[in-house]
Amino acid sequence: MFDSPFDFLTLVLAIVAIIFARKALGRIDLLQRRLDAIEAAGGAAMQTAVPPPLAPLQEFEQTPPTASSVAPPPLPEAAPGEPAAQIEPAADAPGAVPPPLPEPTAPPQPAPGFEETLGTRWVVWIGGLTLALGGFFMVRYSIEAGLLGPGVRTMLGGLFALALLGAGEWTRRQESISNIAALPIANIPAILTAAGTAVAFATVYAAYALYDFLAPASAFILLGMVALGTLAAALLHGPALAGLGIVGAFVTPLLVSSDKPDFWSLYVYLAIVTAAAFGLARIRLWRWLAVTTIAFALLWTFPCLQCGPEMIAPHVFHVIAGFVLAALLVVCGFMFGPDGDGEEIEPISSSSLAAYLFGAMLIVLNSAHADTAMIGFALLTAASLLVAWRAPAATRAIGAASIFVFIVFGEWAVRRNVDMLVLPGGAIPGIGRSVTDGSVSLHLVTAALFAAAFGIAGFLAQFRFTTTKVTVTWAAAAVFTPVALLVALYARIAHLDRSIPFAVLAVLLAAAYAAATEALTRRDERPELSPSIALSATGALASLALALTFALDKGWLTIALALVSMGTAWLSVQRPIPFLRWLAAILAGIVVLRIGYEPRIAGDAVGTTPIFNWLLWGYGVPALSFWAASHFLRRNGDDVPLRIVESAAILFTVLLAFMEIRHAVNSGDVYYASAGLTEVALQVGATLAMAIGLERLRLRSGSIVHNVGAILLTAFAGLASLFGLLALENPMLWWQDVGGSFINLLLLGYALPAVLALLLSYAVAGHRPAGYANTIAASALVLALAYVTFEIRRLYHGPVLTRGETTGAEQYTYSIAWLMFGVALLGIGIVVNSQRARLASAAVIGLTILKAFLIDMSTLTGVYRALSFMCLGIVLVAIGWLYQRILFRRRTAQPLAQAEG
């Protein structure tokens, strides 16, 4: 790039000259602005000494002298380097009555133009980069030209780095003496110092990696010293240098590699770097530096996790050292950290502790829960409680610690479960541990300590703090952690089977939460304790539900959770806290997911007795619980949690009916592959009955869930009737044994649904569109007509309707029965004055007329054909007479009577 070293030196001198010229111009511009301000202040004072030209002379003479009517003496000249604002007139000057003149307001500074930006910013940035690259290129040139040996080149690189560092310090001191402030975004001393540290990094690395002048340990120490020196220089030169130093410090271990890495040396070095960075962040209050340091330190945990178990201790030391330094220097209001703002939760204070807790959790999981890792994790968890107890700014770390504790024990319960290692031939020899080994003992002791620490500290925190966010966080951790640990231990040791000892522990835990609830309720005059009271009560209910689950069969978990949901809804009435409403909804959602996993609730132990089996308890009790919960929640408004619970109540009611029907029809096998006429008929009837109930209920509740649920049930009943009763399970199309005469499947499958559909049409009449009600009424008519037809078929063909041929007598019976059915509908319509019934009668009679002309005329012979048409004619004439003599007369008699009156 350069023909000789002199060219490079010339370029450097030119850049330095430009820098000094720009500084001189800046000083001249500042002095000119001060002179203009002084002149403006003096001119304004002279103008105020002259009275207004239009003021009356008499008034002017009678006005006492004021600050604006006495001219001040000439201002003394400012001393060199003294600001103009500090120059004041002498106190004993003639007429020196008024106070000193106010400082002149400086005019707003215009935005920097292109020339100013180019000269004050871009040149500085490019200059610093050029200096750093110049050092690199000089070394490269000397290598290519063969002018200097490796040792000399390395020495010159170090000297160039020292020169840049010295230039940075010299320019900083000169700017401090001259009282000229540097631009924060283009600070020349900082740029020179940053270039010097970059050249120093490159020089040390070249001496190690390129020339083998340094051993790995020496190179590591030198690079670390450069990084720490950069951080120290950042105290004087600003955040840009701090960023360079922290990146260089954490990248240094990657630059210096070794066949036998020493993790203790690495983590001691990282602890020193972390301490320096945290100290700098604390002194300068640079939040970004603290966050960056924590992120880099946490990243150094991941690659080291791939090492063997003998390296667990250094990893634990790394997270413990970082945690201690963060607690000492980062957490607000604790030890040497920044001042805290009362009981305000500060994000960085909480996240710094949570980050190192996360690293400790990773070490535990990666080491298969080694004792050393577990002890380190327990110490950091206890330290989190202590720090948050003293400094509310770190309260969020309590929530993170609670979650990490559950993850550790939950992973241990699943991963170390002996049941997962059992094959059909038995457990694999040498794999797995007994439930009484040291690992289980350590986890039991640790879990007991965690549960006690979180529970007791969370309860006592309610009396120590007054901010709602803080008290709720402590209360949530106090409730969640013991319950979660109890569940994890139960899954690991009892293998999800019945366990009376765990049931006793759950009862004791419920009693503890109940006592806490009672103690907090006595201080109900503090509004911030209301959420904590609700959480404690919820913990008591959850513990009782777990006690039932541990003591009874697995199916009781569904019942227990549903009861807890109802209890939580009741608590929300006593303590109107939105969180409780959502908790009731969440529990309802968990129960729904539970039945999705195993619809039989109790598995193979569901039983074979119709109705009175496990389905009645597994679906009936949750259904009642959710209905009661929705009743409680509705007292405080209609919202999303209420609708979730109402949906769960409807779902469990429907599933209870459907599952009991399947269980009863299929001899206890709810997973039977197909459904017959009996099952479909019962399901249609049950669906219509539930739709009627929801239609009545929605009129009182006004719930959108009840409204939509009624529509969905009605639609399901209609589809099941169309595709099930009239198509797939139609006894005239497929082989079916419908049973005896009149008391048979036809009565259950067609007559009962027809009656229920008719009742549903009357239930929605006047409350829904007329077309909706008429459609349901038409469905009832179709089912009723089908029942009449199928019963006649049963009389002629026996239990199986598909056997034999249709005779003339049978066809004639169909026509007569349809006519009688139509006449009966007409009579009902006349008696109760129902137009809908009369229209239904017209439809049935019209269908009979079509049958007579399309079927009877071609299939019937002899007397049956004659009787069919004769009866049809008589009926039609009678219907006409009824309409003319009764309906028409009734409608015209009223106007005539009114006219006579």
C-alpha cells in the first residue's frame, strides 16, 4: 500500500495536523461566540436606560429609579478563559441598586451541516480506524519486504500500541485543560485509545499464534491484561471503549487454545473480567454493560457443558462467582449496587440473578443431577431468596427460581424413573437406581428444604413488603413451589400409583395453606394482601385435590381438579380478583385435556354396570362442578374465564350422556367400533333434551355460550336424525331387529325424538327466527310420519322390516294411516288454533294424495284401490267442509258482530 515507511509516517502526520487544526478552529469559534454574547448583553442594558419616547415627562420624573432606568458602569474585561456569565458589576458602583443582569439566552444551535459533520465526526472515526489498520499494514509490509525479523516486528507493534494509548491520554488531558468538550459520538481521545488497545490485542495474539514467542498461559495473561486495561480506560474515555474491552476480554479464551484446557484458570479469569465489568457498570451506571457481561458469561457456560463429570466443580464455581458479583454490584439496593427505588422491581436486578440460576440449572440437568451440581443450585436458590428479601428490586428472581426448581425436579422425576427402564423381560441389569439410593435421598432433602424455604419466606414476605407486585410474587412462589415439588416427588417415587404417605403430606400442606390464609385474612385492611390471600386459599384447595389423587385411583385426579376449579370460582366471589377467575378457567381447561388423553377417566376400571360406573363420577362430578363454578363466576360479570367454564360445563354434560349411552349399549366398551339404531336413537333424544334445557337456560342467563351451545346441539341432533336414523340406521333399508310390537326400537328411535323436536320448536318459538322454529317442527313431522310408517311395516313383516314383499293390504294401510295422521293434526290445529299444525296436516294429506295417484293407482287392485280412493275423497271433502263451516265462519263472524255492535 505504501512505497516506504516515510509515506506512512507522512500520512500519520497529516492526520495529526488536521486534528490540531480542527481543535484550533473550534476554540476560535467558541471565543467568537462569547464575545458576541458579551456585546449583546451590553447593548441590551444601554437600551433599557432610555425612557420610552411616548411616555409623559411628568410621570417619568416622578418614577423612582429602577433597575431599568439606571445605566450600569462599563463591564470589566473577562480574564482569559473565564466565562462571560461569571463577570458581574462591582457592588459599590454608583447607582448599583439592581441585582446582576440576567444571563443572555444563547440562540438555538442549528443542525450540523455537511462540513461540520465531515470535520468533527467522520474524520475522527476514519482516522482511528486508519491508525489501527496502519499498525496492521506496517507489520504486513515488514513481513513481505523482509526488512525486520519477527521479534522486531512484534516489538514495534507493541510500541505503536503504546504510542496510540499515550496519544489518547495526552489529548484527553489537553482537552480537559482547555475546557473544550469533545463530541460524545466522536471523542478523539477515546478513538485513539481504542485504536491502541486493538493494536495491542493484535500484537499479543500475533506473538502467540504466528511466531510462538509466547506460551498459551503467557498469551492468556497478556490478553487478559489488555482487556482489563481497556475496561479501566473506559472510566475516562466512555462507553465505546468499554464495549471494545468487554468483547475482547470474553473473546480472548477463544483466541488462545490448548490441548489440555484448564477450566479453573478460565473461570477465574472470567470472574476477574466480570468483576471489572460490573464495577465499571456500577461506577458509570451503564446498564447495557451489565447486561452484555451477563450474556457473555452465560454463553461461556454452554460449550463447557460438553466436558466430563470431573469438570462439574469449575462450572459450578463459574455460576456461583457470577451470581455473587451480580448480587454485590448489579442488584439495586443490595450491598454495593445502585440505590433502589423503594419496593419497585427492577428488571436488570432480577434478570441478572435469574441468568446465573439458569446456568446452574443447565449444569444440573447436563450432569444427570450430580451432587456437586445440586448443591450449587441449592445454594444459588437460597441466595436468591436472601437477596430478594433484602432488595425488592430482585423480586422477579424468586419467580424464576421457583420455575427452575420445578424444571430440575420434574426432569429428574421423568428421566430417572425406573419404570421407563423396564422391558417385558425385566429391568436391564446395571441400569437405573433404586428408590432409596443416594440421589433420591439428596433430592428428598433438597426438595424439603426448597418447599420450606419458599413457603415460609413467601408467607413472611407478606408482612415485610407493602407493594402488591412484590407480595404477589412471593405468594405465588410460596404456593407453586411446594405443590410442584410434591407432584414431582410423587411421580418419581410412587410412580403415579396410590400412595397414602404422599396423601398425608398433601393434607399437611393444605392445612399449612389454610392457616396462612386465615392469618392473612386477619390483616385484610391491607388491599395489597387480597391476591396473596386468594393464592394461599388456592394452594389449600390444590393440595386437597392432590391428597384425593394420591389416596385414590387415578381417575380421581379429574374429579379433584374440577372441584378445585369450583372452589376457585367461589373464592373469586369472596375475593373479586381477576387472577382467580382465570385460574378457574385454566383448571377447567386442564380437566378437558385430561379426558382427551383418556376418555374413560379410570381406564379399564370403568366398570360394566350401566349408569352407575366410573363415567358417572368422572363426568358427572366435573359437570356439576363446572355448572356451579359458572354460577359463581357470573356474579361478577360475563368475561372470557366465565365462558371457558360454561363451555366446559356443557361439554362434560354432553359427554356424560354420550359416554353413558355408549357404555350401556355396548356392554361397557366405550371404544366399540360402530353404533347401532339404539345408540343413535338415544343420542338424538338426549341431545334434543339438552338443547331444550339450554334454550330455557339462555333466556335467563343471556349467555352467548348457552346460546351457541343450544344451536350446536340442535344442529347435531338434526344431522344425526338425517344421516343416522333416516339413512345409515334406517330399519327399512338395512337389517335391524326392532323388537316387539309398539314397545320397540321404533318408539325409541322415532316417536320419542319427534316429541322432543316438537317441544324444542315450541321452546324456541318467539325467541328465535320463525324459520328456525319451523325447521325444527318440520323435522318433528318427518320423524313422526316415519314412526307411523315403520310401525305399520312392523305389523306386516315382524321385527325385521326388510323381510318379505309389500302387499296391497299394507299399501292401503299406509294410505289410511297417513290420512288419519293428517286428520289428527288438523283436529289439533283447529282445537288449539295452531296454524303450524294445520299446515303440517296439509303437508301429510298432500303426501297421501301423491301416494294415491303415484303408488296406489299402480300397485293396488280390486277393492283396496277403490277403498283407498273412496276414503281419500271422503276425507278431502270433510276437510273442505271443516274449513268452510268452522274456520271460515269463525273468522267472518267476528267482523259481523262488530258491525252490528
